[in-house]
Amino acid sequence: MDYKKILSLLGLAAKAGRVQSGEFQTEKAIKTGQARMVIVAMDASDNTKKMFTNMCTYYEVPLHFLCNKEELGHSIGKEFRASLAVADNGFAKALEKQMNSESVKGR
């Protein structure tokens, strides 16, 4: 998994207006069927992780835990974010491909 590529893809998706970030917006994107993938920071609270795990399971949205809140937020041009939803099939597929790649290059 190449973190730099993943974070830069998130930045591109955000610039294209295809990312909803923050707990409320992410939840709304999942419930309205816009979310194609959800990413939650590894240092998010246990409640946040549990809530999104349950919600993504119920709505059948792929969920990934990645980096910390600061890195996640910074990748989309914000200060810090515990969660975000990618609302675009193309970006979601590209991110999924990077996350499932075997080449682990560290952070």
C-alpha cells in the first residue's frame, strides 16, 4: 500500500468536488447513497469507528482505516478529518486498487 499515492488521489478527488468530509457529511453521503467508499482515520475515536463500521456494513459501502486525522485532513486541504466519503466510482476504484496493491512502501 503506497500511502503517498492514496493521499494524492484523495487530494485530486477533493479538488474535483467528489469528497464529503467530516462526520456529518460522511454520514449523509452514506445514507443518501452517494458514498462509493469511506475512509476513517486510524486515530479516530472508538465510537466513530464503530458507527461507521456499522453504517458501512448496513449500506454496503467499502470502508477503510487509513493514516491519522491530520494526514487525512491535510490530503484534502483541511486541517484534520476523522472521516471522509469518496462520491465517485472512478476515484473509489483507483483508491481501492492502491489499497489492495502488494507493494508496501511505508509512510
